[in-house]
Amino acid sequence: MISDFPVMVDACVLVQAAVRDILLRLFERRLFLARWTDEIIEETVRTLRDKLGRTQEQTDYLVNCCAIIFLTPGLSSVIGS
């Protein structure tokens, strides 16, 4: 089954590795189209560092692996309006 249904994935989902892994695997199977914004990425990184003690290197790796695939350019301005 292939879907073109977009889903906004929030930081509270991306922070938890197990939940993030499941959702990204579902995305790989095209059950939905995962989307996030720069602000969501920033919040995810901030939470991982400040609350869960992840290093700069760890959070940079996560962002570099995922952000390009799921970032939706221009979406932040649409959400803010």
C-alpha cells in the first residue's frame, strides 16, 4: 500500500528513539509521508541535549541522517500564519 497522506511529526515523537524508528520504518514503506520543520528539529535537538544528555555529535548525526529527507521547505511560514 502506498499513501500520499502527509503527517506532521512533532518533536515529542522524534525524541523517543523507539517511536522514531517505528515511524521512519512506516515512512520507508510509504504508509504516510513524514513531514517536519526546522523548528521541530531544533526542539528535538534541544530536548535530546538538555533533558536526555545527548552530545552535540549525537544530535548532529541524527539531524544529518534525517532532516534532508523529512524537512518540508516553507512549511514553517504556513504553520505560523
